Amino acid sequence: MKRTNYFSLAALLVTSTLGMAQQSAARQLVERQARAWEKQDFTLAAADWLPTAVLMSPEGNTPAAQMPASMKDYFKDFSDLHVTIKNVFASPDGKKLAIEWDWRSPGKRTASAVSRTTLSSSICKAAKIASWREYYDPAASGEANP
């Protein structure tokens, strides 16, 4: 009986540790993505993306290979981006992520700041981003009227 209890406790600890490791790896991936956008340097996060990955958002689909150009285009209208990561949720197997974060950036054409809470979901394969989907209301963000 005691041996079974110790085995159950050990299995629970291993499962919890794996879950924490998945959460930590997910958080690090999201941190790299946020810092890359803040620093306007996709190379800081490019290694997280599969070559075939696609970012899907209300503005359209952007293949990973076009992310540097998309980032450059974003900063034509916005500057001094600050990303606050609010929540990162990873599935137990680490294949799916959900991210809640705020983006704040003054517009170059207007003095207003963009503030949007975005829920992103990411599907990962071999610890790489296979797809990334952004959910937000573009009409409620500063991007609607830059």
C-alpha cells in the first residue's frame, strides 16, 4: 500500500514538473516574441517559427518569411512599443498556447497610444510555432485610425 502511494506521489510530481516546464518554455517563447516586436528585430524571435508557419490576424495572413517586412511596415505608423504579457497558458503537451497581452505604442501620425488586449493562440510542433492567430477588435484599437 505504501509503495503504491509513493508511486502515485512520484507520478504526480513528475506530471506537475512537466507541466511547469511546458509553462516555462511557453512563457520564454512569448517573451522572445514580445521583445522582438518591442525592439523591431524579428531575428530575436525568428528561430521560434517554422519556415512554413503563418501569422493570421484581422489584417490578413503573414507567412513567417514575410514577418520582418510586416514588422517594418507596422513601425511606419507606430513607435516605442511596450508589450505587457498578462497570461500565458500552455496545453499539457505544449502543442497549444494561449496568450493575453497588451500592446501600447504612440502613433507617429497621432499622439494617441494603441492599447489592445490580444488573445493569441499558437500551435507548436517540435517546440516551434506552426501557426499563430491574433484575436482583437481592430476598430477598437489605434490601428483603425492611425
